[in-house]
Amino acid sequence: MSKELIKRLITSVFIIIITFCFIYLGGIFFNLFLLSIFIISLIEWKNLTNNLLILMLGLIFLLFSIISAYFLRNDNLNFFIFTLLISVSSDLGGYIFGKLFRGPKLTHISPNKTYSGMIGSYLMSIFLGLIFIFYLQQPFILEFYSLSLIIIILIISTVNQLGDLLISYFKRKKKIKDTGKLLPGHGGLLDRIDGIIFSIPISFSIQLIL
């Protein structure tokens, strides 16, 4: 196991522990956590583009994502955690399957993305998502064996992957590897939450519809 991978794993564990501590504490602690994410993400986003219009659109979207996270966490904690789990498992599945099976590239925007990775993202999301719901033993979204539930998982995973590709596009356009150096083994904060900032608003919208 390489030093870079060990560093990445240690950072990931630290991020997960810190994140869930703030989620369960809630209140002012969670609000400050969201504010910190917003400020850091905005700074990194500013480094990705010199276009004022794109910068402002990014600011508006980041603000919308943070507000969505605030309301989703307070309205339906289980659905909020479920969304984070789907996003993380989507990244994990893409990484594992992409490394194991490789195959054709998905797009020139992100050379590391493959069709096998995309399939892995969906499979891992469905697998861990259903395990989470089965473990809770309560239909906080829909019934366990509902086809609509699978569709929701696929939607969240798809949006997560598209968010990842969008940030990759701006990094490639700017000719940089990472959005920052805040997280050892990962790069910047946006490198880690690029999919989540898109999947959270979608989940918040789904909850409003349901």
C-alpha cells in the first residue's frame, strides 16, 4: 500500500468522524460547520475561474446547496445521512471498479473516469443504500422494496457523478490537478465534496415532492 493511499485513507476516516460529529450535534455546531464549508468552497471555486458570471453562479449554487443541507438535516436526518452515504458510496464504487476493471474512458473531461467506474458507482450506491434502509427498519423515504427507492438512489448517484465531472471540467480548463491542498491525499475541499454539493439539493427537492 502506497504512502499516498494511506494518507488518503487516514484523511477520509478523519473527515467522516468530524462530519458525523457535527451532523449529530446539530444546532450552532452544524451551522458553523456549514458556514466553514461554504467559505472554503467559495475560495476554492474562485481559484477555478476568472469569469465573473460563472463565479457568481457558483456562489449562488453553493449558497443554495448549503441552505438545502441545513433544511434537509433538520427536516429528515435519516434522509440527509442516506444522501451522504449514497454520494460517498458512489465515489467509492467508482474508484474501486475503475481501478479493478479499467476499460474504456467515460469522457475526456476526466481521464480517470471509466464506464466500469460508472457502473461501480451505481452498484455500490444501491448496495449500501439498501443496507442502510434495511438496518434502520423504517421507511423514512419509501418502502424498502419499492422500485421508486431504487430510482431515487440512481438519481442521487447520477447527480453526484455529474457534479464530480463538472468540477473536473473546471480543473482541466484551469490546468490544475486539485482545487486546493487542505486535505492530504485528496486535495481541496471541493475535490472531496464536488458530488455532494449537487446531490444534497436534489435530495432536498425529492423530499419536498414526496
